[in-house]
Amino acid sequence: MNDNQLTRNEFEFNSDPSKPLNRKTLLGYGVGNLGYGMVLQAMTIYLVFFGTTLLKIPGSVLGIIISMSVIWDAISDPIMGSISDYTRSKRFGRRHLYILIGSVGVAFFNAILWTLNENWSLNTKIILVVIIVIGVKTFSTVFVTPYLALSGELSEDYYERTTIQSIRTIFLVLGMAFTVVVGMTYFLRPTVEFPMGQLNRSGYMYLGFSISIIMIISGLITYFSTKKYIPLLQSKIHKDHQGEKPKVIPQLKVDFKELSSNRNYFYVCLAYLSANTASAIIGSVGLHVFTFTFRLDSLTIGIVFGSLFIFMILSQPFWIKYSRKEDKRNAAIVATIIGIVACIVFLMAVVFKNFVVANPYMLLPFSALAGFSVGGLLTLPLSMVGDTIDIEEAHTGRRSEGLYYGGITFSYKASQAIAIFIVGVLLDMSGFDPDLTLQMPSTEIILGLILSIGSLLAFTLTLYAYYRYNLSHNDIVEIRKKSKEKQNDKKSE
């Protein structure tokens, strides 16, 4: 038996340690990301457009509101992760109660967000948006941080971690695709009253209700599919943690010290932050660009976005196989380079926008490249986080999945705050007028440049971060062998 086979068998982690995770568990865990992906995409792609165009809230004001809520959301992620790390419940374990509470809370606030009325006073609309958006963000943290931490506990296998994250990514993308493709082609389809269906306010309300129902259902499926692992996961808690009460603030100081010294974890977070800044720019201003720069109707927008999501899903088998052959770091670098090429293609489309307006499907090469790139950049870094936690275990004997995955979601949400704030300010500076169905030519160009150049800069930073990351499969094998030797030494004492 070669080292690779030995490593895979040694690292398998299940209710029956001799078997890998079964398909039912993988799918049941992954489906939890379906509803979350829908809510996430609705907040990303529709909220700025809905708020500025339909509710008539100034872009800079909306940008500040959303950015501040995302900052709160991001700060709360490591805290929520630590709370779940130190939760001790025989019935719900460390993660499962929060998955239930979070899915219901997210669904409730998401449902009422899209019922806001443009005829209310500006101050009323602003206050309600603040309350509702903070509610969505808070319960998103309650749900997604323990949910991601659970993925780090379900397997310790170097390769299986990528498979878990790939399936999670597929459901995330399916959720995002539903929100955009079904949203644009069904809920926001063109009508006699609304030739540009994305201007139909009632469509957002029905879409929001549908998303919230699916959010609750998907959360329940994940809960019931993985709750059988609660006793096993509880038994895997390091003995230093047994019997501890939640002590978030004191322990955060200790854990953050370990976290800050983990160089490879820092670069994964930086790469994830910058890549998702590019995605957030595309999401938050993309509907403006496709509507006003390229003058697409909702059906064509649905097709363009739909092709992007299709390639995100189709890319998953490739990234799994390529990361096995060339390792995760090199796969992430290739995915980032493809993203840079996609930005350059989109920049050319902006430069020759009149040609693209007449031939809108010329945007499909951008969709294919961007989808293939983002598919890898959603899956690979979250698999790499599990590897960096092996370093923590080697140093301290603990595995703080909640804190580590809380940190990576902090990176994601910080990127949202940065992107949405910048986009909101730039929207006002561009001369965008929500009362005009046709914008000034200069505004149309500026909107396209915000998306293309902003994303290009973000992907460039992503590339730098992945070049600085240096963990490989062989490194993880050695780290885990040393961890096992330390555990055996302690047992023999």
C-alpha cells in the first residue's frame, strides 16, 4: 500500500471510521447551501437595484447601510464560531441547533424585506431597511458559520474535504441560479405593464417568499441528514474541551493568537476576500450594467447569468480532479488566472458596447470564463481551510472549526462590505438616475468600467495571495503524522 492510500484510509472520519462519507450524507449536508445561496444572491444582485431603482433610496445611503450591516455580520462570524465551538448539547451537539435557528431567522427577515413600499417616506424606508438587513445578516451568521464548521468536522481526509466543499458549492450555485434565472425569467418576466420585468416590484415580493420557504426546507434537510453524527462529533472533542462552559471572549484571545500565527490560513482568507470582492462587484452592479449599459431585457439577463451558473457547476468535477493531480494551491492559481482573463473579455465588451447591444450573446464567453473561474474559487479555499486547521491541531491539540470557518466567512462578508460601499458611492458619482430608463452615455460606460476594472484589481490580489500560500498534500501528511505521534505520547504518559 502506497503512502497516498495509507493517508486516505487513516484520515477517513465517519460513524463507521472504516467507510467514507456516504452519498446521502454528502447530499443532505450540501442541500443546506441551497436556500442560503438563494438568500445570499438575492441580497447581492437585487438589493442595490431594488433599493435605488424602486425604493428610490440614494445609492450612497444604501451602500452605507448594507456595508455597515455586513461589517456587523463579519465581526460576529468568529464570535459565533467560537460560541458553537464551546456549545455542549447532548441533543443538538455544537452546530445543529444554530442551523435550525439560523434558517428560520433568515427566512423571516428575507420574506419581509421585499414587501417594502416605495410610497413610504424616505426616512421610514431607510429605518426599515436597516432593521431588516441587519436581521438577515445576523441570522445568516447564526446559520452559516456552524454550517461551514460542520463540514470541517465531517471529514479529515485531504481529498474528501474538496469533495464535500464541491457538493456544497453545487447547491450554493443552484440556489444562486434559481434566484437569478428563475427570478428574471419567471418572477420578473416582461409584461405589458412592465416591458423591463426587473422594474416590477410585486415580482420581488413573490420571489422573496419562495426563497424563504426553500431556506427553511433546506435547513431542515441538512439538520436531519447529519444529526446522526452528533454523538460521534461530541466524542471527538479534545479532552481539554470536555465539560467546558462557553467562554467566548477569554478563549477568543487565545484562539486568535493561534489564528494570527497561521500564515497559510491568513493567505487563504486574503484570497477568499479578494476573489469574493470581485464576485460582489459583479453581483451588486451587474444588474445595472446589463440593464443600462448593454440594455438587456430580463430574459436575456437570465440567459447570461444562467450560463455563468451552469459553468460554475460544470467546473466542479474538473477542479476536484485537477486539485488531486496538481494540488489545491496550483488549482486555485489557475482558477484565478481564468478569472483575470474573464475580466479582460468583459472590459472589451464595455469598450465595444454598441456592438454588444446589437449582439448581446457576445457576453456568453465572459459568462463561461467567469463561471469556470468562480466555481473553483468557491470550492478550493474552503477545502484549504480544513488543511490549515490541521496546523492548529498539531500546535495545540485542538480543532476550532467554528472559529476558523467563522474567520473565512468574515473574509467573505468583509469583501461584500467593501464592494457594496464602493459601488454605492460610484453609482452616485457616475450620474446614475433611477428615474431614467436610458442613462447618459458616459454613465453607461462608467457602470461597465466599475464592474470590469474593479473585478480585475480584485482578482490580481487573489493571485498574489495564492502564490504566498505554500501548504501541499505532503505537508498535511507530515503534520497529521506528528499530531498522531503527540497524541500517542500523551496516552502513554
